[in-house]
Amino acid sequence: MELDLQPLNLPGISNKRPLVIAGPCSAESEEQLLETAKQLAAIGVKIFRAGIWKPRTKPGGFEGVGEPGLKWMMEVKQQTGMLTATEVATPKHVEQALAAGIDILWIGARTAANPFAVQDIADALKGVDVPVLYKNPVNPDLELWIGGMERINAAGIKRMAAIHRGFTAYEKVIYRNLPMWHIPIELRRRIPNLPIICDPSHMGGRRELIAPISQQAMDLGFDGLIIESHCEPENAWSDAKQQVTPDVLSFILDKLVIRDTGETTESLRALRKQIDELDDKVIEILSKRMRVSREIARYKKEHSMTIVQPNRYDEIISKRSAQGILCGMSGDFMKTVFEAIHEESVRQQVELINKE
């Protein structure tokens, strides 16, 4: 199904990129919330975020102050005029947040991974007109991400945006959550009118990564940023390493280069024409390569040879990766390309051998 979407139309918020949502990971006290909110309002932030309920990986950690924090959010709204946003994970959260006048709801990555939980939230949202931001599920599953948004949209929520916060990595890497930018790029291709907001705090997991990730998101045409900011980040009760002060956030935002996403120029059209012509040649060459692969399959069948020859496969990957590096491409990219080519070659050989 296609998403039936309307613009976010947030009161007092311009359509200028980037839309900025900022605030602490967690609401800890009324004083902490108000102080952070006032500092953020002073630098021009219009939407204040804070976690009221915090789903944690393991029990025993700080899991949010719960419903009392909603009263503090109401005070933030009254004193600063900012819109407020918080995460909801159950129908009860939805009910309590709406009763407290929360302006924007978001669905977190852990909840997004559970279609039953998402459907319960969707049922609780029926008949309500509130913007809902939807984070990607923890695993790189685009269909699950889109399917969850379809559930919320089917409940009548038409003001929606996706939040890209990266995907869980088993191994230790530089990022807390792998960006895997090709997934939100494909999401944009599939649903062009869906705003996409980047969450560099959760993606990087460290405050020093917020600026470069934010810039990359802007370079890719993302619509906004949701960034964790705390008046005393070193003393934060959750995710202290990935939060920045409002002053640092102001510096990050001031340094962002926002590139034009407007009309295509004649020179760009000419370059894209070259790309199209080269792509045609790539497909033609791949077709010829597969034709040779099928000839190899016939030879292997006649000589009772196995389809996959590990030494030959290793030779192709190693040699082409090294060659690609010399031509200015990454070894990982070349490995991915030739793994895919080999997989298709094997598929065609299996099909031919079994058919003939």
C-alpha cells in the first residue's frame, strides 16, 4: 500500500531545512528539563524532545521518570513556547502523552521491530491528528520499517516522518549504530513525499560524531535532525557520551552546509546522461559475462565438476578488490560488487545444469 501523507504543518516551524528537534535523552528532573529547554530556545530550537519512558537493553538501569515527567514537559511548553516531543511504546503512553498536550510522538527502534506493539499503538492513535515520527527498526529491514509506518498511517495518521538512527552492529565499530545510508536512500526513492530525519546521536554514540554525521545527512538531502542535548551532558542519567550542551549544538548547526536540493541544471543533466550511457555499457558487459558463465557451466557438467571452485572464487575477489583500490574505489565496494556478480553467475550455472 502507498502511504497517504500530508505535510507535517508544525505550528511556528518553517519548511526550511533542517528541521531541528533537540533535548535530553531522558527527562530527569523539572529543573534539568527547564534549564535545557531555555538554553535551546535561546539558540532558536523550536521543538523540544525528552524521553519520559526509556526502554533499556537490560533491567536495572534508569527507565525514565514516567508520567510525572509529562507535567515538566507541559511546563517547558508554557515557559518557552516550544513544541514538545516524546517516545511512546504502549497504548497507555499514547493516552498519557496526548492528555498532557505533547505535540509530537515518536516510535522507537525497539518498538518498531515488533509489529504487534506497533499495531497496538496504531489502534490507540485512531481518531487522533498528531504528527508521528517513526524510527527504523534495530535491524536493517526496510520492509519492516515501511510496514510499521503503513500500520500507523492506516490508523488515520497522515502527518508522519521517518527517523534514521542507524542499525545495530554485532561487532564493535566506530558507530554505535551503522548508518547504512543506502537503506534510507531507498526509502526516499520508494516514498518520495515522506520526510526523513537523521538521529546522529544514536547513530554515532559519541558527541564528536554528531557534527560529521549531521553534515552527511544534509548532503544526502535529509529533511531534519533530532539531536540529544543536555545542560550538563557529563552528568546525564542515560546516554551521557552522545549528548551535547545547547552551546555546542548551536556551533554544530551554525557550521552545517545546507546544499540546494532544487532544480537540475543543464550541466548536471549532461553528466547524468554520461552516467546513463555508462550504466548501459555495464549491463551489456555483465550480460556478456553471464553468457561466458553459462558456457563454463556446460563444460563443468560435461566434466563432472562442481559449480563453485573456491580457489577461483578467492582469486577473483582478491584480484578485483586490489584492482579496484588502484582505481580509487574501496576494497569493500569491489568485494560487494564481485560477490553479487559471482552469486548471479552461480545461480545461472545451477539453473542451466539442472535444466539441461
